[in-house]
Amino acid sequence: MPTIVATHEVKDTDHWLASPKREEVFGPLGVTNIRTFVDPQNRNRVAVLMDVADMDAVMKFMETPAAAEAMEYDGVLPETMVMHIEA
């Protein structure tokens, strides 16, 4: 099960941290151990670390309108997203 880290910027860090959307959308895909991080130098730069059971399912999901809606709800700036997959 690979671990991934996704970094991106958000509009409102406190809202993003409190949001239930990560668990709601990734939980059914078998994603576990979701952890959040905030850049202490720029609070609008954040990261999420998670263990992914099915990478193909997660990548397909990221291209759906539901993923776009979840990112919009969380205030994620999708153009800033970078994903790192455990090697």
C-alpha cells in the first residue's frame, strides 16, 4: 500500500483543516491514515499524507466532478496541487 503526499494551497486553512471532505471522499476508496500538515512559513500552503490501497481508483476519482466539488468545498487551489508517491 503506497503512501502519497499531496501539497497544495488553500483559501482558508482553518476551514480546510476542519473539513470532513477528505474522509468522506477518500474513505470509501480504501484510503487510510489521512494526516494533514500546514507550512509554518505560509499557512495557506498545506499537505495531506495518506495510505492508498488502490492508486488507480484514487487517480480516476481525482478526475471526476465529485473530486472537483470536494476541492471547491475545501477551498483547494487545484492548479497548485503536486502529488508525491512513495517510491
